[in-house]
Amino acid sequence: MAKIKSTQTHLFSALVLSGGGARAAYQVGVLKAIADIMPEGTRNPFGIISGTSAGAINATGLAANADNFRNAVYAIEHVWKNFRPHQVYRTDPVGVFSCAGRWLASMVLAFRNRPVSLLDNSPLAALLGDMIRFNNLREVIDAGYLRALSITASGYSSGHSVAFFQGSPDISAWKRFQRIGLRVDLKLEHLLASAAIPVVFPAVRINREYFGDGAMRQLAPISPALHLGARKVLVVGVSGNRSAPQVRKPSEGYPSLAQISGHLLNSVFLDSLEYDIERLQRVNKTLELVPPSVREKAGSNLRPVGSLIISPTQSVDQIAAKYLHVLPATIRVFLHGIGATRSSGSSILSYLLFDRRFCSELIALGYHDAMAKADEIARFMDED
């Protein structure tokens, strides 16, 4: 197995962590493998870290402790391996059914001006407040351990995908169609907004607008890293095996609310990243056909962007289906009511299963998948 030679931060190497609720535990396994491949005591090897939704939680945990990559990864792993659902959302009967009741009442009675969601994620706010030292971000950036951290959220009023970033002074804000990059001092509110799964968790107000999960309307998930200066990207996704053949399963009847919701969440969290990866690879192949001298004469600074993609080699939905029984009875009743206990509805279960047993299996899978690409990872990190 190849070892990473350099112990320095690669300023223009980016780590992109996608969203996916509890599926993001897979990313922790990949990061743990990278930490084991690298020399002990190595600083953060990624100059740019970009995260969305639950991926933003992992990204911020890494960035805040960029002076020691392995320690940062182990701290994140400790949280995921000890997760209980009640640390993320209220699981007591009052907490579960009062939220669901308010959500139903808001639809029937058209209540306004009150936060409405299916679950109350106030425990997550307390957990992240204790877990992440946001004040460290400025210190690690000034010390050169990190070039930039980006957290993406989606504005409900403007419809903009906003990449809130904190980084080196030479980085400029940007504006594209429905996408903007905004320099801020990142705080807990940005992280909660990015991880506010639509309908499931409440939106978060930042300045004049309410924001929800960053995966919504994020047409180009890799784009923030490129705007921040990335010349190569390591992308850790949470969808299923990208190389596996697509199989159409026979219908089990009319789709349940859980099946429809899972389909919507998959389109929000998984599809955009897959399309963006395909687009990046296609553009790279096109640019490789154009000699550098021709690009220079045309005044273009376009260049191929190096990329390495790591994603689960097993079905996350099938893994999640094995752990329905570990959820609190109140959540099981709620999920049964919307059809999530059927095999066709297990997709939504994989987003909400913040339980140490499910998360530990995903971490182990991520570690295995990354170690299978250890030589590729080493080459990626050692390339100029």
C-alpha cells in the first residue's frame, strides 16, 4: 500500500463532502482511511474543504482542527460511532407528535409565521455547539493550515444556492445564475441551515432570509471548491455503487409517502452530485484535446481539474433496512405511518438513522472502500 509522502497542506487541493443525513457516516470511514495512509501528526492535507448538509458538519469539524488531521478525524469518528437519534432530534412522544401535529395543522389551517417541521432538531444544535470550535477557523486559516472552508445552504425566498465561505483574503466572492459565494465568519447558524433537511428539520433564518438544506437547488456541488481555487478535488459521495448496473424493480403498489419522500431526498442529495461529476469528467476530456499553447493564445485560464471520486460499493438503503428496530418506538410508529418500514420506503430511513450501529457499519464500509483505493489516494495527494 502506497503512503502519502508530503506532510504539507496542498493549498489548491479540495475535499468535497456531499449531504445525505445519517449517510454521511460513510465519509468518516473514508477520512479515517486517508488519515491512516498519511504520516502520523500530519496537518490537514486539503487547502479547501467544501461541505453540504451533513457533509458540512464533517467538513467544519475537520477545518476547525486543521493543524492535526488525524486527531480531527478521530474526534468526528467518536461522535458518529456514539450517535443516538435523540442527539439529533427529539424522540420523546411529545417532541415527535407535537411537531407532526403542528406540521399537519399548518397544512390544513394555513398557520403562518411559525417554524414548522416534522422533527425537532434542537438537540443537534446543542451537540454541534459543543463539538465544533468555530473560533478556531480564523486561527487555522491565518496559520496556513487551511485556505478556505465553504458551507452551502439554500435560500427559500431567493432560491439561491449560497456558499458561505471563510478563507484567505485573496479569495473573492462570486455570483452565477442562482449560485453565489458569500464571505462570512462561519457560525453555528450556517451549519444548522445547511443541514436543515427540507420538511424534516426547520429552516434557519440568516440575516433577512430563511435557509434550508444546501443540497436543494445545488446544481453544481463541486463549484464552490473550484471558485475557491481548487485545481483538484477529492469527492466523497454517499450514493450507491456508481458502477453497478441499474435494475428496475417491480412495483409493490402505489408509492407510499415514505417512498415518494425518499425519491425526493435522493434527487436532492444524490443526483446533482452525480451529474456534476459527469460534467467535470466530460469537460476534462474536452480540455485534454486542446493543447495548452492553444488555450494560452485564446487567453483562457481553463485547465483540467484533477478528480478522485469515492462512493459506497454497497447499497446504503439495504444496510439501513437492517437497523429499523434500533430506532425509538415513537420514531418507528411515525415511520410506519408514512410507509418507511416497507422495503420501498427504506431510502428515507437511511437519512434519519442517526444510530451508532448503522453509522459504525457505514464507517467500516467507507474505510474499506477508501483503503481499496489507497494507491490512487496517495497519487492524488502527492501530485503537484
